[in-house]
Amino acid sequence: QVPLVESGGGLVQAGGSLRLSCAASGRTFSTYAMGWFRQPPGKEREFVAAISRGGSITYYADSVKGRFTISRDNAKNMVFLQMNSLKPEDGAVYYCAAGTAADRLRHGVVGSWGQGTQVTVSS
């Protein structure tokens, strides 16, 4: 378990951009793969993006590929999600997640969750 705290959510117009951040506590951040999930209103939580421990491997959901970019800074214990060309259907609570491997995160195997940050996209 690693404590995770998201920030950067908010209200944005369709076509706009937001950058989500997730801060992790502890000295073992670089040993975790990291990811982002989201839960739209009335729907189940879904995978968005994942990044390997060193940052060389990334995975994206088809719905965000080409618009979202996940990155990490192991020196600062941070992971980011740059979201461009936002659509109303991207509105959701976004959760940061940590796991043992990016591929396992992509399949929903998560060790730690953040508390979530709300993203609202107006049309």
C-alpha cells in the first residue's frame, strides 16, 4: 500500500486541457507501476492509462489514445496525466493507482488507490 493524493481536476470546456497530478508518499515510488482510472457518473470504474516503473512502457485505453499522456517523475514521487482535446464523455472522477506492473494495472489489478479528483467537461 502506498498513499496517493490526486490534484488538478476541475471544470473545463470541451476541447480544452487539464493536467492531473498524483503525489505518492514513501521511498519506494519507483518500484511501483502507476496508472489512472476514471469513473463516469452512474458507470463502473474504467482503465485510462498506465506507466511502467521506469516510465518506458505506457498503455492507454482506446478512448483516450492520442489525446491523453501519462508520465512520471520518480525523483519527485509524482505521476501525471495530461489530458488534451477533452470531450464531455471524459467527465468523471479520476483515480490514481499503483500496482506491481503496468500490464497488470491495465487489467485492473491495483494495489493502492487515491481518493479521486473530479473532472467536468462542459459542451
